[in-house]
Amino acid sequence: MIFRTSPATRTAAAQAAVALLCGAAAHAQTTEAALPAVTISADPAQQSATEPVRGFVARRALSATKTDTPLIETPQAISVVTRDQMEAQGVQTLRETTRYSAGIVSSYFDSRVDSFKARGGDVTQYLDGLLRTYGTYNNVKAEPYTLERVEFLRGPSSVLYGQGSVGGVLNLTSKRPLAERQREVQVQVGSHARKQIAADLTGPLDAEGRWLYRLVAVGRDSGTQVDHVDDDRVVFAPSLTWRPSADTSLTLQAHYQKDQSGSLIGFFPWQGTRLPSAYGRIPTNTFISEPGWDAYDTENASWGYLFSHRLNGDWTLRQNLRRTVSDVDYRTLYTSFAANAASGRPARPVFDANGRTVLRDAAWQRNASRLLLIDTQLEGHLRAGAVEHTLLVGVDGQRNHTSQSSWRAVAPAIDVYAPVYGNFTPPSSAALTALPDVTQRQLGLYLQDQMRWGAWTATLGLRHDRAKTDTEGRPAAAVDDKAWTKRLGLTYQAGGGWAPYVGYSESFQPLGGVNVYGTPYKPQRGQQWEAGVKWMPEGRGISAFAALYHLREKNRKTTDPSNPLNSLQIGEVTIKGLEAEMTASLARHWDWTLGYAYADATISRSNAGDQGQRVAGVPRHTASSWLMHRFAAQGRGGWTVGAGVRYTGSQWTGTPAIDTPSVLLADAMVAYDAGDWRLALNINNLTDKVNITQCLARGDCFYGERRNVLLTGTYRF
């Protein structure tokens, strides 16, 4: 695959590469100083935005500014989930990492993807500051054991990341090599015959600490709550850091992951899930695809580097690069959405006349994704009079190439209350039809200035993007979008750890395609005002914020009343809300999280007859709290107990015929530490409540996860 760019792009990239190579070579020749050992400190003031944090409270983050910035100086609401919190709460999937963070919802219990929504829009996933996935059903789900932390940046964030929705950015930070030797082996057993073994090894390779390594590996053999659906995984993630001096660091990263799973989602009708059925509720373990053929198998390999070189006392050059190759084999049979004219069945998933069987659609996709991403930054620290400036100049580029071969057909009906398999004849690979490949290129230039003057911090950002999308053999579908986005914010350190702030930010999201007249659709644009206050008292393990926001996204597609084959871009949604969150780790005995969010998401402009309605799938109220206590006198050792509750309010589905019901779920844990050993029992959905995560106007509902028990044994040496 060739990464094609414009002459201007090649010139900028060449200049950045020359500067990087020359700077690294010159520095390597002029210094022989060895790096001192780096020790993880319990002092919050010594935290960095990428290294491990003891407890639940992080004080610094990268996602909002791409610089290592204290959370209290950032004019935007951010949540940070640390490695310790993930371990305490028995996190098994990425969607579980944020279940105790205010305002972010992951609705679907799905083997295909971990999807998130916040503030009325989608949340885009990044890994180490670079886009993690692009396209649909062509990548793997993230493995939480490979992560050091997860940062959730709320609201439009295009000024640093380019195209994206209004919901925000979920930035995952990989485990990286550490100068302090740490090794652990972990064994898990749990519900649905889950068996997993994992290892995390890190430390120096030489006495001087110039070379550091880390190896993270996971192997899992497991079933799921749905019959005939596995959850098997193999992960191998080595990384190597070279630090020839205190000024230069190069970390090489590789990641290989292979998953074998299937169809957790059945697209079951309203009747038998949310509404009554003559035969009762459809069992949550019901599988309506075909055993032995159904699959969602993924294979993903990535490699890249994180480079940093301090040019002098004021300026630092950084460059991050990653190449990802991903392939997915997706085969499924699911409840049909097609109308059946012969029987009079409408175009939505409902039961046949007998009230037991549903017609099925069969689908087979072979999807592939090839991503190349690079982000080059120059950070400077300057002073002009009484004002301190942290300047950031960056250029990032990406090339995303996706391809798909597919096959579809109508499959025989199945009884959802007593499934009988074997009446479906699988197709051969010759039945697959190749669809046109799609290539997307984006180039962005961004500028940022963080200005500190006494108790005030002002953050200003400006970015220009060009995003081009080409579809193989369809020149009329080519899209070339350009956009300016900006961000500004002001924070005041009021003393006592209090910091009120106000901020404005923007987003843009290309839609692709053209209308019936051949005119390309404009990108959706988001604008947000946010005001809040943060509280992070010095010397105490507390981080809290409360934020009010008003957000608008325009250029959404609506129906053209004069031409039903066309769409007009006059659609607009308005979201107003409140979010509040507190995280505390007190004296290493108590860990506590508390979160609440209110979102009023309304369709403010539309031609589809839904103007003034709520935006579907956005709960007005969500809340959560987790409390954990360690009975040890100091440090590790002894018993730990914890419990939490999570509430998601009811959701509008787009029709008054049905809603998505509210749900309150409870989790619990107990652990015992004895020296190098730790044994933990985690129970998610403690009361085994049958819950529905989403119902859609088209006629189907989705089950959430039932009770899940996990026993984890860890040995550190």
C-alpha cells in the first residue's frame, strides 16, 4: 500500500523528518550521560500523564492539550480511569472502564465493537493520541489489560484531533516500559467457563537504564451468556524504550491480537423483550444464528513508535507513528428487517403469525482496514514579561484504506423460544462480492498556546484540516472537505484547590457522499460552550468537577419535502446538560467515585416531523457511585471490599410506541492481598437483573449483560 500525499504534505513531512533525525543524531554524539532510575512515587505532585498512578486519582492528563498538563488548568471536563481503578472493579472490556464516569454511556453488549455516546453524540477512540479505529466492523476491541489509563475528554475536540463527533474523545494510554522492575502473572476463571492467563513484565535491560522493556500477553478461552458464542482472545504486546540521555526517548511498540467470537446481539422484537409476548420473555441466552458458521473473528497487527527529543531547555520535538493492519471475518443470521409482502409483515423485526418464529437475514462480510497515522509536535516553554507560554505546533496526517467483500440472503425462520439449527445452507466464498475500496486521507495543522499569568490560565487553539475521501470506481462520490476549528478557554486558580473555568470548542465530521443533484454533503459542525469548576486540593487525593454545557450540532441530514430521494442539510440538534464527578483516594484506605449527568438533547431543526423531540438513545439522567475500603494498616496486605451502583435513565426511541427503560445495576468485589499474592472476586450485575440497554423505533431491542462472576489470582515478583 502506498501513502500518497500532496507536494505540500511531502515537504512538511520531509522537514519534520530531517529535524527529527538530525536532532537525534547530534544529541546522541554529544552526550553519554546515563538516565537515572525512575521510581513511581505516591506523591500526586510527581505524577506524569502516562506513568502509573497509585489509587484512583490522576492529577494530570494529555488528551485535552497534547501536553502533560494538570487537570485543574484545563478548561474542559475530563475523567481519568487509572490502572488501579480498572483492577479494583474487575474490568473485562473497554466499555466497562467508563461505567463509573459521569455522562458517558456504552449501550450495547456487543462482541463486534465497544461503542460510546456522550453529550448526544458519538465518542471517538484514540490510542496514545492516534486514531484507534476507522470504518465499521473492521477492527478489534481493545484489551483493557494492555492499558495504563483511559482518559475521557468531553465535548467537541477537533482543534487537536481533526474530524470527530460532538461526544468527545476516549484516549487510551498503553502500558509502557518502566525503569523499575515489575513483573506479574495473572490467572482468571469466571462465568461462562472463562479461563484466562495474562502476564505483564517490565524493567531495565541494562545497568545504566538506557534500555527498558515491557511485555504484555493475554490468552483467553471463554464462552458468553449467549449459547454457541465464544469470547476467545490472544494478545501479544511488546515494547522497547531507548533512552540514551535525559533528553531523548524512543519507544518502539508492537501489538498483535486475534479474537474469535460471534453474534451476541439477536435484534429481538419488541414483543418478548420490552413488551409482553404470549410465550413470555425471550431467554437472554438465545442464539438465532447458525452454530459452526456464525463468527466474528478478527486479527489485528500494529507497530509504531513514540519519539521525544528535548532540543534545549525550552523546546521539545515529539513524533508518534502507528501502522495498523486489521482483518475481520463476520458471519451472522439475525432477525430480518425486510418487509414480507406475501404475509403482510411490515418492514421491522416482528414475530410471524405464530408468535414464536422470526424471519432471518443472512450476512457475510470480509472486512479489512489499513491505517497509517503520524503526529509531529513541537512544544516550547517561553516567558514574555509576567506571562508563561506553553506553545504547541503540530501537524498530523492519516491514510485509512478500507475494503469489503459481502454476501446477503434471506434465511429460514427460527423459533426464538426453541431454536432448531441445521436448516441453513452456508454459502461458499465464491458467493462473496467485492465492494469498492474506500480511501480517506486527512492532513491537519494545529496551533495552541497555554498562557499562565498569576492565577489565570488561558488556552487558545486553532486548527485547519483537509479530509479527502475517494471511492474506487466512483469519482462522483469523491469528497474533499476543508475546515477550520478553534478552542478557547480560561481558568482561574481561586485557592484551596478550587478553579472555575469557561471554554468554547468546535468539531467537524465529514459525512461523505453527494445529494441527488451531485453536490457533496457538507461536514457536520459542532459548537460548545462549557462553564464549570474543578476542585483538586493540594496534598489530598481528591479530584472533582462540575460542568454546565450548551452544545449545538448542525448540517445533519433531513428529508427534502420536494424530493423524497434527496436529503437537505438543515438538521440540527441542541444539547444542554450538567455533569458532576468526584474521585477520591484517601490515605490508601478509601477509594470513592461519584458521578451524575443530566442531558437535554433536542432536535431543534428538521424536516422529518420530529422537530422538538428528544434525540433518540440519549438518557436524561445517569448516575453512579463506587466505594471501596482497604482494611490493611498501610500499603498492600489484608482484605479489601467494595461495591457500586449504576443508574441509566429511560431513553426516547424515536417513537411513542416504546421506550428504553431505566435500569439500576449493582456490582461488588472482595479481595485479599498477602505479600506478592492477590486474590480478587468481582461480581458485575450482582442481582442478575435482566436489563435492556436499547430499543429502536425500527422494532428491536437489545439485552444487557447478566450477572458475571470473575475470580482473579495475581502473583507479583
